[in-house]
Amino acid sequence: MDLQQWWLDRMAGVPRPLQEKLTLFWHGHFATSQDKVNSARDMYDQNHLFRTDGLGSFENLVQKMSQQVAMLIYLDNDPNEKGSPNENFARELMELFTLGVNQYTQDDVVAGARAWTGHNVDYGANPRVYRFYPDRHDNDPKTFMGTTQNWDGPQIITRILTVEPQRSIAARFIAKKLWTFFAFSNPSAAILDQLTTAFVGSNLDVATLLRTIFLHSEFYSVQARQGLVRSPVEWVVACLKALGFTAADRNPQWWMDQMGQQLFYPPNVAGWKNNAYWVNSTALWARADFARNLTWKADQAGFLAEVMQRDVSNQHVLSSAAAIDLAYSRFGLDPAAGSVSPYLRGVLVNWLDGQRAAEDPPTYSWRHWAPIELTTMMMLTPDVQLA
């Protein structure tokens, strides 16, 4: 719980939110779960790796990830030794982490598993650490991707990510996943061609790939602005930031399981899906319940009470339209820049007009319920729900 709250607060408060969002991407891509790892320290070490190395060389990131305790335990490489090789990590290294489905053979999996023998966990150390045990390693020749030699685990990663055609296949696979995470699903072949070319040309430098994504014209299209439903983590962070709460204040992890996403507890090695994955009755009710909980605890004098400001003549300082725009701005949205639905904005303005028309004279009920209702509605609007 403490680790979850710590990371949510980092996401909401650090000056480099992109770094945290990329860390979240890698957490879902190289997925491991505390359910099996059973160590907050090991999960934190992996999280720290994603944060510090996630913008650099993809090969370097994969190499370091493969020698961390959390991954070794989660994909059963901790007992992998010659004579009884375990194929879990070798298979997911290719299928989920680098190449994608149908880009390798079962013989490659078998050879890869043998190459990773001896790359285990030293459970006698405190804390437990990765250790290579030469006596557990299979030193016999192995045929991987058509080449026969005494392959070792790290050499498998280098072979995949530096030799064609696997290097370009991996580059396209990662480019598509990152575009889908930051922009929208199912990018065109033309978009992927451009991203892949830049990524391969940079020797698989993640910062170069992200720069190419963010400078692409399609990244600023309507489809990109409205193409993704915020994951529970992203939505919770946006709400905490807008209302000035910390995760320790409100314990969002109590609701996030029903929303469908608990940090450090991905559902399986494939991580979380996106968009429709977050849209179901249980998840939406959990969001609504959490939003209402936040609203009750929000300091109305410090948040959205601005919509009720009055001058010395007891007249509203802000028009209903200006008040709604102010509410949007607290969630990082600018109606003037086209980041919200004009129709929905109109509905909210009309609602606020009606609320104001009913206050004759201004009542206690209005002064407390209007900001409460508006705060809740803003968190649940489609505009705030979209990434």
C-alpha cells in the first residue's frame, strides 16, 4: 500500500510527469506482480530501473530487466538450470517483450531457455540478488535463430536487438505499443514505418522514438486527443492533482482494484490492456464512488468555490460559462484550445445557469451543493476520462 501511494504521489507531483508515465508503460510492458514476487523492495528496484533507464537504450533496458530479482522470480528463471530448463522467461522475452507473436519458433524458445540456465536468484543474500551460477549453466551448443554456438542469456538479447530482421521487427513492435499508449490504437502502416525507421536509425534509443511520436502530425489529431480512455492510474492521478490531495489522504488503492488497475499488481505477464478494457459497469461505478469520496473531502473554499464568488453587490463575479471554464482548467483542460466537448460544455453551462436562477435569495444549500455537484461532475465527464 505504501509503495502504491508513493508512486501515485510521484505521478501527481513531480516536475517530469512524462518520466512517470513512461515508467508506468514499462511496468505494464515488463509486467511482474507483487502477488508472486512478494517483496516491496524488489518491486521498487524494478520501478526504479524503469524510471532511470526507460528513456535510453532499449537493449540496455532489456538486459538490466532480465537480471532483476522481480523478473527472475515472476517468470520462473530463479530455478532455471541445466538438465531441467524452464521456458517461461525465454518465451515471454520474445513474444511479449521484444518481437511479438509468430516471430520465433519453439526451437528458439528451447535454445533460449538453455541459454538462460544459471541466471538465478541468490536467496542466501540479504537482500536477495541476481547471481549467475556457472555450474548451473548449460554450456553445450544451442541453435538459436539459425546460429549454433554456446549461447548465454544476455547474448540472446543482443542477437534479437542488433541483427536484422529481428532488430526491425522488435523496433516496430515497441513503436506500435508506445504509439498506442500515448496516442491511439491501430496506427497506420505509414505511421509505424516512420517510427520504426527513426527507432532503428537511433540504435533503438527510446528518447528518439518518443520524440518522433510527439512531433508526428497525427499525434495532434482529433483521434489522438480523443483516442484513449484514461487508465485508472492516470485518472486517479489527475483527480488527486486537481483537488490537491495526496494518495495517503484518500487511499485510492481501495477503489482501484474494482477500477481494474492496481499498481504493482498487473493481471498477468501481458500487463494491462487499454480503452474498452477500462469501460465496464463495475469499473465506472468504482470511479464514481471514488470521485464522490474526493468531493466530500475537498476544501470547497479552496477549490471550485471560485464559481460562487460574489462582488459587494452580491452578484456573481464569473459568468456561468467562465465558471465552467475555470472548473475545466483545474483538470488541465482548455475549452478555447478545443480540448473539451462543446456540447458537454454547453450542458454544464446550462446546468449552472439553472442552479443560479434557483437561488433567490442565495441559500445555504446552493452555497454547499453547487461546488460539490460540479466537482463530482467534472471528474466524471468524458473530457476528464480521456487521456
